[in-house]
Amino acid sequence: MSGRGWPRAGGGRTKKSPELEPAASAAGVASEPAGAESAEGARAPAAAVDLPTSPLSPTVRVRTDTLDRFISAVGEVILSSSQLRTGVARYAQDPEVADGFDRVDRRVAELQRRVLELRTAPLVRVTDTLPRTARQIAEKLGKRVEVEIVGAELELDRSILDRVGEPLLHLVRNAVDHGLEAPADRVAAGKPETGILRVEARRQKDSIVIDVSDDGRGIDLTSVCRRAIAAGLIHPDLVEDLPPEEVARFIFHPGLSTAQSISEVSGRGVGMDAVKATVESLGGGIELRTEVGLGTTTTLIVPITAAVQRVLLVGIAEERVAIPIAKVERILEVPSDSIEEAAGDCFALVEDEPIPVLTLARELRIEGAAVEQRAVPLVLCEVRGERVALRVDRFAGQQEFYVKPVPELLAPVRILSGLTVLDDGSPVFLLDLNQLG
């Protein structure tokens, strides 16, 4: 890809998974302690992972940078295998050649599956401290809480696991501080004195879904509407037509809080925008359901692995870029005369709803000759909680690819979240849509 045009650079029992067994050195393998001095006198990184060899055998301790290099090398093998098949496609008519390639593809797919397993770790690594945190906050506030954790044995990519811990901690703090009532208030409402906080994880296809639920007072959506109107997020005349789930989305708007006062522990709404941004930057999503008097459930949906993603390839001038499929609602083509411009902003009517249109070439500063199109290709997606349409020049299909880190030179360009090389050798960047605009 050419460089031109891109931006410059209280108590209660806890139900949880058992502790992981400490790692032992495999027979014949010297296991260097994390952070030990190396022969050259340099200090090795403390981070390390335990690689199980079989359910009954010891584990081998490997430095994470070594594992990352290995995973990157496997990604190159996968890419090279795909490029090789493309390059010799004219010989594929030979049954023996075709059969040989099929065998290689199966072995490479198995290698990919195995290496991705090395990247994963159990969710218990970030949920193990949540019960203690919840009890400490409850005790400080004169409340009682019982914490239940379900599904902590599920595994997901370490790079995702490391970043999902802080959002979970924030949701637990919010639930205890602003969700659960004081014991006297709970009794008056016909509830047990001890509140229930439940963190439940489950697998859903290629994602992990994590529910953080409390049986507290719930969120007053009428109050949310008033604050949204005061913040200029919605016109007063439109409030009555909003369904509850739409109103609840205002909770994730920066600075919008429904707490009557901001405590030193947390503020319902304060920081929820950061939680949403973190989850979406991982290629996931967040939902919130609440009912006054019954409690609130916040759902985090995160991919199991960040190394392999399914994407939509789109063309812009001579370039191609990738958009995570998880962010795409649908693709469509609209007549060019149906896109209107007003005060510098573009809109398109989609099913009688005006949708803001962002021209991706302009957003990415990609130069190229303007293309006259009777039908304009649009990608409907969500950008920072708003439904928008991305204008592109053409659709280039869907693909599942191995995501590599962005080169250090382009790391400051935040909209670029990953890089891959297609079968024809073309480099393609994966976009973080939350950085548009």
C-alpha cells in the first residue's frame, strides 16, 4: 500500500473457579524464574506463560515475547501457504497437486488452531479479585453483597483478557456503589438485606459474553432522559418515542451520569464511556438492560481471539482497507442523488431514516481520481454509538485474516489497528472505526 494520503504519523460466599495449579518444570527443561538475571546480565521480562503439554504432564514456562514471535512466525506460514496456492493456481488442475495443497491447507489450519490456543488464558485471571473488591466496597458503604462468578474457566486471548479486566472492575464498583441498596432500604423494598452481584461468562460462537448483574434499585430511565436533554443529546419532543434500550444507551455518553452525587468509589455513568470505548476497541460490544427496583445487567461481548478476524474488504481509489465484520450492520448501494449535503454534512435516506455519511477516502486522506457512480456503495456501521454510513468506492469481499501489529512508524495513527498481507501480496490495514471523525 502506498504511504500517500494516510494520516501522519459486606461478606457472603463466592462461587468461582478453583485456583490454577502452580507450574512445574518439565523433565529435562530448565525453567528460568520470571525476572531472573540472564547470562549476559540483562534482566528477562517478568511476564511468562505456562504451556500445558498434556492433561497429566508438567507445564513448560515460556516468556511471552518468545511466544509472540512464534505466533507471528506461524502467521507468516499461513500467509505464505495461501500465497503459494494462488501463485501456482494454473497447476492445480493436476489431481495430485491439488490433493497435496489440500493436505497442506489442513495441516496449516490445524497449526493455526493450536497456536491460537497458546494465546489464551482463563477468565479467572481477571475475575478472581472481583469478589474481594465488591466486599471491601460494600463494607465501606455499610452494605452487604454476595458475589457469584460463573464461567471463569472459559479462555480468551491474553491480549483481550489484559484489557477487559479494568472494565469489569469498573462495572463491579458501580453495581455495589450505585446499584445495590443499603440493607434497610432493601428490607423496606421486600428484598433480602444482602444484595446479589453475579458475573457470568458464556461462549457464543467466536465471542465470550460476560453479564455483570445486580438485583439493586435499577436505573431511572426518566432521569436519564432529563439529563440527556440537558446535555443536548436529544430534542425533548423526541423522548417519548424512544424505546427503553435506546434511552439506556445514553448511559455510555461521555460525562452523562445518573448518580445523584459522585462518590469517591464510582459514579454511575462516569467512566461508562471509557468502558464502551475499551470493549469496542477490542472488536466487541456492550449492552445495558435495567428495570427500576429489580436491578441492572451490563453485557460485554468480546472476541475470543484478536489474532484472527473476519473483515469486510472495501476499495478506496487504488487502495483496499479492512473493516471488522462485527462492526458492520449491512452493506447497500443507494442512488447518488439520494445523498444530500447540508452545512458541510452529508446524509442518506435509508429506510426513511437520515443517516450521516462519512466519505472514507476523505477521512483517511487517500487521494485518487473521483469516481462517478450512479449507485454509491455504503457500509452501515456504528461509530462511537452513532449509526453512520461509510461511503466507499467498491466492495472487495469478506475474508478471515491473521492480524499483525501495525509497524512502529505508523503506530501513532490510531485509526490503524492492525495489518495483514493478502494472497496477492498486497498489504491491507484493519481500521478502528471509533477513531473516525
